[in-house]
Amino acid sequence: DMDELLLKRRQYYNCIVPVGVVILTAGVDVQDNRLEYEIVGWGVGKISWGIQYGVIMGDPGKMETWDQLSAVLFDTYKREDGTDLQVLTTCIDSGGHYTSEVYQYCRKNEARRVWAIKGQGGSGTVYIQRPKRRNDAGVWLFHIGVDAGKDTIASRLNTKFESEPGFCHFPMEEGRGYDEQYFQGLTAERRVIRYVKSRAVISWEKITSGARNEPFDIRNYATAALEIANPNLEYLAKHGTEAETRKP
């Protein structure tokens, strides 16, 4: 199975952030009793490195839960060559029961490029719809075509060679969140084609109904964050990145 293949393919990084990483993005999912997040490193060719997958147990209605998220998102992450990296941009799903808390957090942190997103299904929906103006809550709300993102991630997960664009690296180290359960969640959905009035309708659905699919969703949000920021990875790989805090 795909989840076992990916589990076996993990590598020891022997560092926090491998040297191929140019920028970091993050995706955050809001559940009723927790926040789940992933920090992803990106290099030339949109090759990715899972950096940290984590769960913050706590009521999203309470400020301290969000403070714990800030401690993750606004920390610095040391690259193998000694450069400190910070998360360039973050996408937080606003579609659950805590929409107003998400809006409040994103409004407060928009200078750090923390964006509220709302997922939209349907295979015809473009991946990133940039807001033309703030919404009624005063927030820049990005609409994300989640199926388009899932198509992209699935094809990247199928990439076999490390030098190929889109290849996905995952760490072997304990405590970084990339365990068996993570990969089951990352591969918990499959692409289904149905025919409605002889028209093919493509959607992503859970393989088993009770499956946890948060890792797949969150990787989608972190990937959307990359597309929103749209950095020139090739240029930054050569010349360094603004999200590096330089040595004094």
C-alpha cells in the first residue's frame, strides 16, 4: 500500500531542516478539541521536506490554544548550514466551528502572512482564488479548490526519484509526527470517477468512512500556502531568502 511505501521511504535528516529547503510554509486544521498543523520545507522544483507534524490539544475557543500555535509558527527552524528559517506563509482552515476565532487570529497575524482559507470541492474549481477585498469580518479569505490540490499532492507522492520535481521527503526521527498513523491519514482518500448524466464527475473520497484524513488536508493547506506566496524558488536557492534571519 501507498502508506507503507511512504513509511519505508522515510530518511534520517540528522538536522531540523535539510539544506535543500529554501522556504517553509505551514497548514493548520481546526478541530473541536485541537489544532493540527504541518510545517513543510520547499526547494527547487517544489521538492518538499516534511519538517514537523503536530497536534495541539486544547479548546480553539481559548486564546492559550492559539498562543501555542504561535509558538510553532513564529519560531525559527535551523537549517543544516546554520541558517535560521522562519515560516514564510501559513494557511488556516476556517470551515469548522471556530470560524470567528480563525478570523481573529489571521487578522492579528496578517503581517506574518497567516491567511484564512475556505475549501471548495469540485474538480472544476481552481486551486487558489485570491480575495479582491477583505470579507465582512475584515479578513483576506482565500478560497481553495481542494480537489485540485489533492490531485497535485497525489501525483507528487507517486514521484519515485529524489531529483524529480515534486518529490516528497519525510523524516525518520521520532517526535516529528511522521509515524504510521500519519501516512495512513495522508493516503486515506482516493480519486473517484462517477458518471452523472453521462458526464464524468471526479471527486476525492475517504477509502474507509471512519478514516482520519487530516494529514492529507493539512498538506493541502501547506501546499496552498506555497502557491499563495508564489516564491521564485530557483532565485531564492541561489541568493538566499528574505525569511532567513541573517547572522549579525
